[in-house]
Amino acid sequence: MRGLAGKRVLVSGGSSGIGLATAQRFLEEGARVAIGGLDPAEVAGAVAGLSRYGEISGRAGDVSREDDVAQLTDGAAGALG
């Protein structure tokens, strides 16, 4: 059994760089993951690439904007339960 099976994780900045690698590692450990990023196309590409590792969802938004953060967290809760 993987160490994070049954856990849910939200990674802001998860569509590139360290955030992307972090999201992949959480998936490999069995977590269900939602990612956020600024660029919608980049988020979609990251979700497509990470989907082979486990349950992943994504949403574009800017974490410096309160409305975007609310949409990101609501979207993650809706996708991951």
C-alpha cells in the first residue's frame, strides 16, 4: 500500500516546475491531487501528463486573487470530495 492512499492534496503552482514534480510524487504515493496554475493551457497539459499516475484535476487561477483561490479550493473539493 502506498503511503498516501486515501489522502487528498491541493498543489498551487502544480502545473510546472517544483509544483508539478510535487504533484507527481503525491500521485505516485497514492494521493488524489488537484493542481492550480496561472495558464489554463499549461494546467490542462499538466493534468493530461499526470493522469497516468492517478486521480488528478486542475484549475487555472491566480492565488493572489481571493475569488480565484475560492474557485480553486471549491473545484478541488468538488473533484476530490
